[in-house]
Amino acid sequence: MKTVLIGVGNILFMDEGIGVYAAKLLACNYTFTPEIEIIDGGTLGFKLMDYLSDYEKVIILDTVSIEADPGSVYDLPSDALMNLGEYRQTVHEIEVVGMIEMCQLLGKMAEVNIIGIIPQDIVNVEINLSNSIKSALPFLIQTTLNNLKKSGIYATAKKQQKSIEEIIDFYQNPLQNTPYNA
């Protein structure tokens, strides 16, 4: 099954960047069998639509702005996401739903899951994560690995592991860091 994992969000607004950080953490710390593509989707929005129609399985890592405790993790198939109503608080949340709707109308869409985490802070301008989201990150990663395993994709941890602090530092100081070979 041709699979892509896309981390979306804006790293400039604290927890809103969790999808990007989680995707980079997975790329740096695991190998996958069979191989999958991992994309830093950032705030590309509708430019990611080709992935939804060209792949068989798409996992989107993102925030989900619904009423729940910060750090709560949800693994939502695309149809469940569509039934959440007016949960969308960020531009990329609106665009993800819009892409899914367009692909459904065109009749060509992958199996899409959104693995989302309830953010604590998406307002402050800082390249970082709140402590509650950092604490919940291992559960987000495990939820993602479990979802992949259900599709027959197995993760093997690499010997050299990157921490979330190293990933955040990579984005805070891009000119001072060597790009990760993920």
C-alpha cells in the first residue's frame, strides 16, 4: 500500500506545529517496512491535495481544535473529521477539511486518517511546544505507529534517537544546524 505521512501546522505558533515536529521525529527515529514517505507539510494547505489522490493511505498529523483536554490524542478517519462540525480554528485545519471534501467530490481519495492532538497554545508566537503537548507526544507517536501497523507497516527504532528538544532546536536555528538525514 503506497503510504504517506504528512505533518502539517505552523511551527511559529507553539503547539500548532506539533504535526511538523512529530513527522520529523518519526523520520529521524524510525525506519519503516514497507517504506513510507514522510512529508513536512507545514502550511502548504491545498498544495498537499495531490497526496490525497495519488496515495492509497494518507496519515495527517495535526492539531484538532475541539473541546477536550490539551494533549488528548485522536485517530480520526476522514469521515469522522467531517462530522465534527465547526472544530476548525486554524487555516490549515480548514484546508485539510477542504482538501478532503474536494477529493470526495472528485471520487479519487486515499484512505485518510488524521491523528490529531488537542493543543494548549496556538496563539503565542514561539517556535516551541507547551509542556502538556511535549508530555503527550509519546502517545501521539505510539498512536501513529499503531495506525501504521494496522496497515501492515512496521516501524523499527533507529539506534541514534533524536529528542523533541533536538527537533525543535533544528527549527529554531536552521542556519546553525546540519539537516537531518531522515
